[in-house]
Amino acid sequence: QVQLVESGGGLVQPGGSLRLSCAASGSSFGFNVMGWYRQTPGKQRESVATVISGGRTTYADSAKGRFTISRDNAKVYLQMSDLKPEDTAVYYCNAARWERAGDFVNYWGQGTQVTVSS
């Protein structure tokens, strides 16, 4: 019953900034990890940034120093600065948790398009 809804994507010039937001609804408590992934056509979906239980954050090398992830209960944000054309992708919100022994469940949003272009 979990739903994740992203917002904040759009068109931005190189060097610009965007802030992505994701709101979880339904049974939205107890997520061990929340994060952002991105995907371009023909390419594997990749992790951009995550917040794990306890507040530790992780970043892809390509995002480190430019992107900042934050979490507020059932919401997660991605502040993106100094955007580059290679950041163009569909960005997906992710939330995951242990629901049963051996059942680590991932939930995904519908994705929001980020396009970096002059």
C-alpha cells in the first residue's frame, strides 16, 4: 500500500540547481533506507544518493560535492547544484525496509524527469 510520489524535476541550464522531493504515503513508517536513483534509456538504473537508518548518507562519485540528500520522516529530498548535461535522467525515489525474514522490500516512485540543457 506504500506509494511514493516525486516532484521537482524539470528543465534547467548547466550550472543551475533543482530540488527534488518525494513523499511517501500509506504504510510509510520504518524504512531502513530512502534514496534517489536515476536512469537513462539503455542504461542501468544507478544509485545517486541514499539515507540509511541512523542518518548516514551515501553518494555516487558523480554526485558527491554537488548533491545533498535529506530526510524528514516519510519525505526525502535531493538538492542538486552545479547540474551538468550528464545528470539528465529520470530520477526515482526509493524506500526500502525489512517486512519479513528474508524479505527486504523496495518501493519505487513513478519517476520525475530532469533535463540539463542550454
